Amino acid sequence: MDSSKSWEHKSLLTEIIEGMELAKQLRLSLSAASSSDTRQFLVQRILSSYEKALLILNFSGPAQSTAGAIASVPESLVSAYAGPCFDDYNKSPKDHQDLTDVSKKRKIMAKWTDHVMRVSSENGIEGPHEDGHSWRKYGQKDILGAKHPRSYYRCTYRNTQSCYATKQVQRSDEDPTIFEITYKGKHTCSHGSNSVLPPPSPEQQEQKRNKQNNTSHQQQSQVNQMSFPTNLRVDTKFLEDRENMASPFSFTSTSFGCMMPDDAFLSSMLDDNNTFFDNFNHSLLSPAAGESNYYLMPPSQMRNIAGNEQLSECGLTEIISANNSSTNSPIPDMDFPLDPVEIEPNFPFDTTGIFS
DNA sequence: CGCATTTGACCCCG
DNA sequence: CGGGGTCAAATGCG
């Protein structure tokens, strides 16, 4: 399918651009007296970016060399993760009796791809994160060592459309304004970006509950989305399964969103294990993400990018609020409280060129 | 009344 | 055995 080829191209472009931007940042960081951690982090991200570009290049070709290249990437920072993907579903339930009381058993959910992003909200106002999908909370857990409980969400249309996307939301320990959102799986439902904005995301509501006074001061700034906030605090982590990376990229755009569950499944797997979509998940950066300050890329625009219908479908646009207020330093100290392990950034940064 | 959230119990895995 | 993820009854809300 040539559309997928087009994706590869765009993704490649994105990765390269990203690498460039990161390199610039590193340069900045070098001239400023920033911590070596920061630099290392940047280096890591640059490496990751190119690594992904390599992956993309090899996507339709032999994947071995790519794997080798990745293996050669020094740090453990690179996520060399091969998730328990397909076989989690295929593996025969070792005890059939489980099938009978499946209800109680924990579903053997494949841990497709994790896509972790940390979303910070200014002063803890509102949840800045709206990904264009509606989520339904199905659980909450106190996590050992974490101050705040973790919330579990799944796609509202899980049953109706076999959309197995889930996400976890957890408030950061040190900085309660930061939310760590872990996505698992991709949406196969068709309720994403076609429509307007969905109802407020659950975590947003949660935040509202927690602090429901300051909803007033959110300046509707007309987002200069493309300006790169140096102190943006968004980390993304991709856990890619290289095997799946090498697998054929075969779903059709037309069947997307209305395919049979199995197909949806497969396609979501494939989808999850490459970064194509994520590359188009453009992070729109809102300096002051107020409650209603969500900026979605119009589907049409998304389609332009991808040259494919599917994009609009999956074009969940991730809106990230810059953490301008909480990290006031002009120098990107980066402030990555995250353990740098396994962080695979995906910063679409300035992709203006692609859009225009 | 239907849908979403809450919350304690349940289950799996390390 | 404990932690993390999920289920599902109870509850809340529009």
C-alpha cells in the first residue's frame, strides 16, 4: 500500500526533524550551564530519534540490521522492549476453567505499546490532556511509593466497538501538577477525531474534583503551537516491539473503524508497535492550557499530513500544556524527574514544514 | 433510567 | 505473599 509508504516517509521526516531539534537543544544546553543529566538526556533522545528513523527505514526491509543498530545503542535508556504482544492473546489459557469464570479473572490484556507522556498542568489547574477520545474509568489503585493513586481508564467504546485502548493516569509525586499518562493500545473505535471535542477527559474531571475553584483564569491564548517550549514537560516512552515492526503493515484505511473485531485487533497491534501514528500525534503546545484550551488538529489537516484517511481516524492529537509557570528558567533544565530509563521521546517539535 | 464513577474484592504475576 | 491491574456491585449524576 503506498499510503503506508507515505507514512514511513513522513515519520522519517518527523524523526529526523526531531533529531535536529534535539540537537539544537543540546547545543543550547551545552552553551548554558545545564546539568549533565540534561545533556545526557538530550543525547539519548537524539539517539532515539535516529534509531526510530532507522527502524522506519527498515520497516519494509530487513529488520536485522536495525535491530543490530539498536542493540548497539549504548544506554539502557533506549527501550528495547518487546512486549508480550500477540501471544498474550494467543496463548491458550493454561487453565480452561478460567474461561468459565473469565469475568473475575484478569483479562489477559496484551500490553501492546506503552506510550507514556507526562502532562503538566499549570499550577495544577485542570487536566490539560485531551486526546480526542472518551475514556471510562474502571479502577483506581494506590500505588506503592506513590503519593497519588493511579487511575485506570479504558475506551468508552470498548464493548461496542472492540476498542481496547486503555490508559493510566497518575499524578507525579514531586510535582502534583504533572500527570503521567500511560497509553496502552490504540483506538480502533471511530469516535475519535471525526467528531468535535469529546466530553472532558476523566482525568480532567478528576482534577476538577480535587480543586474546583480556579477555573476562571485561563487566558485563551491563541496558541502558537509551533513555538517550542523549552521547558515543556512531556516525555513519551515507546516500547516497541521490533518483531512487529518488521511485520507487514497491512491494514486498509477504508476498513478502519468499521472492521471486524479481529481485524481491529490485529490492526491495532500493528499500529501499536510502530510509531507511525504517534508521529502524527502532534503535540500542540498551549502555554496556558486552560480548561477549555484544547487544540485539535482539524482532521482535514491531519489527513493532509498522512495522506491517509486513517490518520484522521487515529489522529488523536495530544495536547500538552507547557509548564511555563512551574519551571520558570529560560534554560531548559528539562526538569526530567523521570527515571531516564526507557524513555523514548517522540517530539514532533516543529513540524510546521510538514503542515504547510 | 441509563450511563459513568467509586470502591472493595478478586486475580495474576513476579 | 504482596503489588498492580481488573471486575463488578453500589452509588452518583444528568
